[in-house]
Amino acid sequence: MDADKLLQAVSGSAPQSRWHGNRISGSIRRARSGRHGVHLHCCLQTEEKRHHDSKSCKATFLTETRGRDSKTYTLDSQGHLLLQQESRSDTRGGNSVLTGLKGFILPKGYPDTVTPDYLPFQLWAVPAHITGWMGTSLATSSLLKAVGVANSAEGAAAASAAIKWITKDGIGAAGRSLVGGRLGDVFDEDPRRWRMVAEAFLTVGLALEIATAFSPTNFVLLAGAGNLSRAAGRGMTNPSFRIIQTHFAAANNIGDVAAKEEVWEVTAQLVGLAGSVGLLKAIEATGKPENVLYVWAVNQIAHAWLRYKSLAVLQFDNINQKRACLLARASVSGQALPGVQRGNKEESILAWPSLARPSLTFATSLEDMFSATASSSGIQDLCDMYTGQNYLLTWQSRRCRVILEEHASPEDILLAVWQAAWLDHKGVGDATKRELQASIDAVRKQGPAFIHELRRGGWQVGSVTIRTGQVRFKRHDEVDLAPIA
């Protein structure tokens, strides 16, 4: 929102905005959106009211912007947020649909996060994929005809079954699309965990497909659900493994690494196919076809264990939330920081990042950030305490909420994690103003050494893959206005 328009809204002359509080004199800093999305402008100013005692009082303005929408808050005498002004853009339903579609099919932060040739490539690649799948389906139909399916007495029924089979594959493709559209930005942080999640989906899908042999009447339902689950697993597998391949390519030789991966995989596929033929013959010789279920279960357990072991040997030198918490805990407790090899070994692959200690949450709005702040210290005091820091952090019920400053660096994120680990290590439940100030003093004193130790241990301090959300804030200096006579 333009600064002049916002000032008009504050004075009550802007019809498109709603003003909920008293008239405020003073200037409002420009609120803008950058490449990171939402920005919060924390503006400390002076509010001049004409009281009977002719005294002035200070007020803190916090402006939250979301695209063309904005909210302006101030504080009451108890330090609670009060919504003063709200401006909403006139967004039609069609535009909302287009915005949602853009977020579904384009990478987060587009176009700043991809190269200029990304969209032209996709516009040509999509019809290429369409014709490619059509060709595959027609070739499959020809193969069925060649083996005599279409020429049999039950040819019509077989053709109908082929159509159902293709439909089943279509349902699976839809599952992959949903995974890519909704989860596209989560794989970079923790590819090992998502690869194991994918393994779970693949296992469930295979189990449902095997169940078709025991319930042929429900073939379409079981096979469709199984293929959907497997497709979702593949949708998680592909991006996760691409991250792993990129990790392997130390000499920027991604193409060579990917090509050699094909050699490894095809060799394993041939051995696996030969082994499955031997197992099927052995099961057939027993005269008990139901034994396939038990053999598959044993094989799948071995497969999941081997997959886990293969992921456990990976050594990522970037810092995700779980590794950041592990490193910060070691630092505040006075222990030597684990290096890349030991850090990856100690990281719990299957654990969700939200389960790591200290518990770290990045605020989704001003109200979310400051919902419990007034009980420990006022928002005005909070802004004052964090002067010089590029983030704000609150600590309630042994959980922290963080909002990053507009130009916060990866090091600032790590310092916020360290401060949270310090509070957690001290056993603080709800941080008082004094405890919060002590944690800030500690991070200012020991934080630089923590960052230095990370670099010495081989960690890439500039490569932090913690999901910090879109909310940002910007601090302005306090402006004192002369009292109105």
C-alpha cells in the first residue's frame, strides 16, 4: 500500500479502508512486499493526543502486509494488539483461482527462484508429455492385441479391462500431481525423511495390489487405491532423490551422476526380476499361492531396512532444522559440536522437524507472534530488547515463536535457534523479561563463536534449509513529534 494512501486511511479520508481506532497523528512508513512475500513494518512512533492534561504518550505501530492486503495494529495500555486499520484489495473469485493455480504449478517464489527459460520449457514440455503418454497407451493396446487378447472370445471384456487399467494409471498420475503441487517446497529441507515417507506409501500401495488376488471382485477399487498410493510415493521419491543426486555431484557433474545411477538401478532391476521369477516358481511348486503374501511381507521388511541404511550413510553439510537444533543443543551445553559425519549420524531420519528440541515455530502473522507476549514483556519492550538482532523471538510453554527481519541472513536463523536452545537448556517455561534479556545477552556474547565453530566443523553456514515461512518485519527508528498546543 502506498504511504500516502495509508496516511489518508489513518486520517479517515480513504473510503476503501476501514479505521477501527482513534485518529493518529504522525507518519506511516511505506509497507512493501519483497521477494520473500509478506513483510511486517515495525514502526515506533509518537502518538500525540489532546488530553485534558496536555500530556503525550507513546504508541507502537505494526503493519502487516499480505500482497495488496494490509493490517495496521497499535497497542493498548496493557500491551495488547489492537487492529486499527484494515485494507483489502478487490480480488475477484477468478483471480483467486488463478493465484491458487499459479501456486500449484509454479515453484515457490516464481519467477525469482527459477531461470527465465523455466516457463517456456514447461509450455513445450507439457504437450510433449501428453503425446508421449498417448503413444505409450496405444503401444500397450497393440501388445495386448499381438498376444491374442483382443482376438479371443472375450475380446470386448478384455478391451474394457484395458480401459480400466489405463484409468487406474490415470488415477495414479493424479496422485503424483497432487504431491508435486502441494508438497513441492518441503523436500529440500529433509530429503532423507521424505524418501522414507515415500517408502511407506509405496509399501501400502503394493499391499493393496496384492490384496486383489484375495478379493478379485474388488479389483478396480483395490488396484486403483494401490496405484494411487504408489503414485504418491513416486511423487515423493523423485524430488527427494534428485536432491540426493545433486548432493553427490561434487564437481557439478549431475548428468554423469544421474547416468551412472541408471546403470546401478538397471543392474539391480535385472537381478531383482530374476530373483522374483525364482520365488514365484518356488511358491507355485508348493501348491499354495497364498504364500506369496508371506514371502512379500518378509521381502518388504528387508527392503525398508536396506533403504533406511542407504539413507543413513548420507552426509549432508547443509543445516536443516533438526541438525540446527542438534548443533545448538551441543553448543549451549558446552559440548564439542559434532562434525558433518557425526551430525548426520546422530540426526533422527524418521523424526518430524517439529519434534526436535528446542521447539521452534515461525510465526504466520502478527497476532500469532504476539498472542502471549503481553504476559512476559510488552511488545514495545520486545522491540527494544532485540535492537541489533535481525529477528524477534518469544518463549512460552517451552516453545518459541520467531519472526525474521526483512534482510535476515542464514546466520541470523541459526542464532535464533541457539537462543531457543539456551532457554530450553536453562529449563525456562514462560520467559520473563529478565530471562529473555539474559538469553539475548548470551546469544550476543556466544553466538559468533557458535557460527565460527560450525564453519570449522565443515558445516555450510550459508546453506540453511529451515522453512521459515513468509512473514518478515522491518524496524524503523522512533520518531518524536512536538506536542500539539
